[in-house]
Amino acid sequence: MALSPEAAVHPVILRVPADAYLPLAPRDRVRFLSGYARQALILSAALRGVVLAPDQLVKDSLGRPLSVGGGYWSVSHKPQYVAGIFSPEPVGIDIERIRPYNLRLQSKVATNHEWRLVKSDTPDAFFRFWTAKEAVLKIGGIGIADLLKCRVRHVDGRRGLSLRYRHRDYRVCHTCVEDHIAAVVLGKFPVQWRFPELP
């Protein structure tokens, strides 16, 4: 039996149109990506039957998204892809390009015990941990300063992680698109990733 759209949350990932993004000045690129990620969020909300306008998507003085339309939202952006999600419960999303990284960064992202859970120091494992932790931290509006306080407790196959942060347990699911990985915090609603074609 298929779920009705309202019975799930729909993280939306959009490819950034290079012809619109690349000609922009660096400051304008960030503004463009932020706006484009909000378009992914608006699509996510629409899939749950909620109509949002860009001017409704505001943040508090600490940069945390304020609830709107009876729900919560989160966005993330990179030069090639953006992601957005709307949910009836607090939510976090992150997307990163999987690329080589300096192994010294491992100690800033996770403990040795956490790294042993994946038995790997590949870029896939590194960015899987990074995106999961950042998605959890976005719920509290904390940012990457608390990466080491957010702990991976269990690896749930190739697409899931269980984490603990501030005495609370979280589950995160991942998806990949080309050379990017995205993570979203799971709640009581099933996740249906969406990759709509651009007009």
C-alpha cells in the first residue's frame, strides 16, 4: 500500500543550474544557493500539502530557522546541489560533495571509537559522519562547533546512522546523488527522497 504524501516527509535535492550560478560574483553565488535551497524546501512543503512563500522563511538572531506553516524546515547547499526539507517535527538536513580530505580532520569530526564503527577512513565514511552530525546539530541551531559532542552510536547498514547528542538519540538516513551525500534526521514520519527534474 502506497503512503499518501502527507504521511511522509520529502527531502528535495535539486541540481544547481551552472549557467545561472557560475557567472555570479562570489557573494552573489552564496545568495543564489541560499535562495535555490529555499526552492527545494518550498517543493518539500508542497509535497505535504503546505504552501510556503520565500518571505515566510526567516531565521532567529542565532540563525535558526523559525517554524512556519505548522512545521519546521532545514536547508543545505553546495555549488552543484541544494537540499531542503519541511517536516511537522524539528528536522535537519545536510549535503556535501564526497571528495578527498585531510586525515587529520578525522579527530575533529569523530572519536576513534566512532571511526571503528565504520572500519574505514574513506571519503565516503568521512562525509557520511559529517553530514549526519551536521543534520543533527542543525535541529538545535548549534553548528559544527559541537561535532565531537554529537556521537555516532551505531551504523545501520549503508544508509543509516544512530547518534546521540545532548542526552537524546537521533536516527539519520542518507542518500547519494552523483558524487554528493545527503543526510536527514529521521522522526516519526517515513522519508521519501525527491529529485525533481528542473524546468
